[in-house]
Amino acid sequence: MVSFEGVHAPLVTPFTADGEIDHVLLAKHATGLVGRLSGLGVGGTTGEYYALTLEERVKTFETVTEAVGGKTVLSAGINATTTKDVIHLGLAAKQAGMSALLVAAPYYAQPTQEELLAHFLKVDDAVDLPIMLYNFPARTGTDISDTVLEKLLERPNFRAMKESTGDIGHLHHLATHFGERLVLSCGMDDQAMEFFAWGSKSWVGAAANFIPESHVELLETCMSGDFAKGRKLMAGLLPVLELLERSGKFIQYVRYGCELAGVPVGNARAPLGTLTDEERKGFASVVEPLLRKGK
């Protein structure tokens, strides 16, 4: 049975110098994280799914499943602007051998809550895989309401939700109203301690691409109830996680983190650029101690 608990890394999509997907490196990167984390995601925000064609996205599903399918939980991010494209991606992910789906509100379209519910139900009907919802209204323009969530939880495939609003009050609400029925996953990395204090046992963390052991140690420490140690661990991670979440250069920092960890994944696709020399130096100063600790 698919479990959404533990730390899952949303994989970066490596690019060559001319901007094409480096499938050999993608397979190598995925293989290098197997056994160090509870699962891997393909096609999330960290993988720049919005910058890939549908064909490129399907090929990344195939590359990762060929490399590590059956060795870890694999979640396919299938968000798109239309229900038709989301279902197309979901069926392709299932055909490739992915374990589960990550499904957000269609971005830019801004459906009503009734339309959003119908969308999710159509995806579930068509694909039939375990689903982690992804609540990220800052990116999609649409929140997943309690009413929609209540209806979805009546179906067995809707098991988890990655919560990325950044609203601590909403975290409290979800934990107290849905905590017994929903695997609540941390989707705002610099708030990880708050999630774990409220019982979350799941973390979809972008920086797990390059410092996986630090993520696992923090989650497992908090799950054991040692929040004093957890706060110390979080204090060491915060300089990294705050730069990811608050700098406006999330993707660029994740990519440079991978480079520091010995996996140079190339630059993001335009319109995103690169880090300045000063930004690279500052990030290296907070990441390298965690890399040494993880060895």
C-alpha cells in the first residue's frame, strides 16, 4: 500500500547546457536518493513542470520509473490548465508505473469550488491511483476549500494533502479538523517544525534533493517526541529553507544546492535566471556544513 508518510523529494529536472532534459542525469539523481528518503516526486514545482511540454513530462515519468520503479514510492505531479491534460498525464504516469499522483488546482484557470471538485473527481475516475492533493493557491490562484476536501475524503484514493499556503492558522485548522483522516504533508519548508508539532508525518521538501539526511533526521526526531532536539536541528536548516521560501529564487537555490552536493543539474529554463556570485557564496556557506554532516 502506498504511504505518503516520511520525507519525499520533488525531483529537479536536470537540463543540459542547451536547455534539453538530461535524462541520464535524472535517472542517476533519482537512483542516488533511493533508500535515503521515503519517496520521490516527478513533475512538481521543483521539477519546473510548467516549463515542460506534455511530451517532456511523460518522458520524465518513464525515465524515473525505469530507473527506480518498485524501489520507492513514486508520485507523479500531473497539474495542468485543463482537466483533459491532467487526465492525459495521469494515465501516462500510471502506464509508466508511477505509484501515486500529486494533484493541484489547475493553475491560472481559477475554477469555482464546484468546478474544482468536479475536476478532482474526474481525474480520480479516469486514473484511479492514490492521490496527494496540493494546496498552493499562491501559485494556482485557487484554494482547496473544506467543502471540497470533505467530499474528496469520501473516496479512498484521496489520502493526503501537501499544504503550501504558508498560513499557520490554516495549518491549525487542517490538523484539528482533518488530522485523523488526512496525511497532512509539510509544503512550506521553513514551517516544518510547526507542521510536525501539529502531528504531520509527511514532508515534501525540495531541499531533500541535496540534503536528504537532514530532512529525515528532523522529521524522525519530531515524530519521536524530542522537540527540543528538533528545534536545534531546525535552527540549522532554517538559513537554507528560508532562502528557498523567501528569496524569490526557489528553483535557482535548489539547483545550486544539487551542484554543491555533486549533482550539477544545470540552470532553470527562462524566464528564470541564475544566482549572483554573492548569492551562491551565501548559500554555500549555509549548505556545506549540512552536507558535511550528512556524510
